[in-house]
Amino acid sequence: MPQPANAKQKNSGIFFSCIAITQSFPPVIPSILRLLFHLKTPDLITMANPNQERYDNVLFSLAQEHPGGALEFIDTVFSFFARKTDFFVGGGEGAAKKIILEKFDKWSAVAIKIKEAETKERAEAEKKRLERIAAKKREEEERIKQMAEEPQIMEISDEEAARFAEEQKKEKEGMFLTVL
């Protein structure tokens, strides 16, 4: 269904607004997104191209506009290449496929390394958490053991019993006097 001319202008206005925002704050926005979503970017990505995150905001925005998810977004990108560029036919037969597969291999390897690093980090955090729990449990068991070793009933001499009874009597009298 063809869109009216003003709808195309409206959509391109949104697109260019996203570009303007991205260009105004390229180093800030990806950092904030990483903090908000706990995304981690390994040095491998940023060392290869320090501007790699430059278009993240625009791409996030475009991806959100595709209800079909990543597959629909990728389809849109390839549609753009086919309609508006010579990507598929300009480099000779099979050149575009070769480029796409090279980039796929490169970024899938990076994604696997990121996943492995995150898994390792989560495993280390879980190990530390379990160690803290075990340490607390050992401390509690030690405290219980010490309490169990302390005598609950002590044998005392008649003199000590008399002294204890005298102290108890004085305490009761003192409490009675403070209450009045």
C-alpha cells in the first residue's frame, strides 16, 4: 500500500532526528545503554573500530520498528541494498555473498567470545556467592559449636551458691526499688 508523500517525509524526519541525536552524543548514549541494560562490549570490538557504536541508537530505533524482529530487520537491510545500491551486482558474481559471509563469520565469532566471557563472569560471581554462603554457614556452625561446648549447668560450691543467691536478692531488691 503506497504511503502519502507527507508520511514519507514524516518517517524520514524521524530517521534524521535519530541521526542528529546519535551524532550529538555518540560516546555518551551507548555507554548509558550499556549501563542500563548491563551490556558489555569487549575490547575486541572497540579496538577494531572505535566508532563501532556510532550507529547503535539509529539501529536500535530501526530494529524496534520491525515487529518481526531481527529477521524482518535483516530483510529490510537487504531490501535496501537491492533497491538503492549496487551491492549485489556491482562486485561481480558471488562477491556480495562472500562479503556477507566474511562479516557473518567475524561477528558470530565475536558474539561467541562475548557469550563465553559473560558465562565465565556469571560462573565466577556464582562461585563467589557460594563461597560467601559457605563462609557464613561455617561461622554459624562454629558459633553453635562454641555455644554447645560452653557448660550450661555448672557445679558450684556452697559458698559460691550463697554469694550467687545474695547477688540475685540484691538485684531483685534494686529492681523493686527502681519500679516504685
